[in-house]
Amino acid sequence: MRLFRSYQSLKSHTVKARSTVVGIGNFDGVHQGHQALINMVIAIAKKEKLSSSVLTFSPHPLRFFKGEQGPRQVYSLQDRIDLLKSLGIELILAQIFDLAFASLSPSAFVKDVLIEALQSTHIVVGYDFAFGSRRSGTLEDLIQLAQSYGAQVHIIEAQQSPILQKKRPYSSTWIRELITEGKVIEAQQALGRPYHMRARVVRGLQRGRKLGFPTANLELSSELCPQAGVYTAWLDWGLGPQMGVVSVGSNPTFRETQKLGQQKWSVEVHVLETALNLGHDRKEILDLYDREVCLWFVRPLRAQKRFSSPQDLIKQIQEDCQNTLVDLEQVRAPQWPQKMNELSQLEQTL
């Protein structure tokens, strides 16, 4: 898989790719609707013996224009790249969205980006696609401009299966709503995989360890987080997914947490003892500080609750662990997203 961060670097690169089929979009979440578009890209590429490619943007255009008022990202650029690669895309142009790129006219966008840089002969877009400065380019404009260069446009219609579910189109906006509302089962159905976040393990108050349930405290890098509550989950730090119970929220049983200058919203994961049966060392499981981990949310167990005593909390955690064990024994473990170093390498060389 080849990765570029600007159409200028792709255009001037010495290794010229063959003609491509390109799918265009933000692809935040790489949800079922996105996957339908990607599948069309790959199918056309195979039929026409062309390369499959994707044009995506970072930051999100609305985030560029609106700042913090713009949409929160479902996944980081790195995760999007990993997921697009796993679907079989051969070339990704993750265009840096800046003022110069935003100012391209519709005709310049087609000529400079799609035709000259990506060498596209087939262009695949969604039914609501718009492009160019101020989104002034329409689908009709795209078709006419592409035809003038001998390229063909393919449109994924809203009513086509599998894009529609329960009469609502798949969209990144909908995915964000599901995740923030804690509807991780519905989010999994819309994404086609459990929602995951990557994070670094940091030192907490070690209260869970004192209670007999040591936890990995995650430093949130994801912009999205499910609502407060307890969830069944898988946690992977490089040894394969392990069953876990994750608590999201503000630790209401121990109010003093908020007085210590720590983040009010925490994500803490307790790895079940079953991990020890796989031959992993207890010390290795408990000592995850500064490691990058991947956390998959499977289903909600219960709402966040304040307990009258640590003993009541311990009893509830024991029940949560048992319910998690029963739940996850029936669920296939997810795959760790493939790590890629191409992004930083290309930034240094192109």
C-alpha cells in the first residue's frame, strides 16, 4: 500500500502508479456505507485491471473551518489508513486539508487532483458528494468534467443495500451519536466491527489494585468516548485480545478523584484472570504503563453507579467480571489494527 499526504507529492513522485479507480470521502469510521463504496472501487479495479485508490482528507474539512465546533472524529487518521488498507486499497492520498486545497475550483480539483495526480479513469462517490471551493461543484459538474478527460463517474445511491438500515442512511454523524450515547452494539452493526480506541496506559490512583481488581488507566487520544457506564470489552497490548471490564465515567464512589487535578472523565480496564490461563505473566499484565493498547467495546453491562461502601463496589465488580466472562466466551475476539509506519516515513521523504 502506498500513502501520500498531498496531491503535489503524488504528482511529482518518481514511481508513477498505473491508472486508478478512486473513491472519495472523509471515511470517518469506515462504516458500512463507506465499505459499500470501497467495495465498488475494488470491484471496478479488478474488472478493469487498474489500481484501487482512495482520496481522503485530514483534518476533516468542517474541523478545518469550524475548529472545535466541527465534528469529533470517530477514528484518527492512522486508524482510517489501517482500516482502508485492510479492505484492500492499494493507494491512499490522505490530503492535508488547508486553505490552499480548500480554495481549489471544481475544475482544478478534477484536473490537478483526480486526473493528473491520481491518474483516475474511474471515480466513485456517494450520492451527496460535492467538491471544490465552498462545495460549489455538483455531481453533474463532476460527471461533465470527468468525461472531458475520458473518466467515468460511479455514484453510490442512498437507497442501495447495504447503505440503508432501518430507513436511515449510514453516516459518520449517526456513528458519533451511537458511540456517545453508549449504544456500542448498534455502533458495531453500523461499523461492521466493534468500536475501538487506541490509548496509552498511564498511572492512576491504583485504587482498583487496592480493591483486588487492578486496572489499566487509559490516556484518551480518541475524540469520542461512550457515555458513562460499565462495558464488556477486549483489550490488546500486543499479545492478542484479552477479556476485560471497562468503566467509563467519573468514579462517583470516590469523589475526591476530581480534587487531584486529574481528568474528570476516566477509562479504566480490568483484565480478567482468564488471561493468566493463556501463559501470560501476571506482572506483565499488571505493568502496562506507557504502552499503547487497543480497546474494543462489546456491549454495555450497566450504568455508572455510586456505591455506599468499597465492599459493595467489590461485590458489583465481581458480578461484572462474571457477566463479562459469560458474554465474551460467545464472541469472537477482534483483530488488532495493523500498525503502520508509512505515515511518518512519507512525511520525512516527500
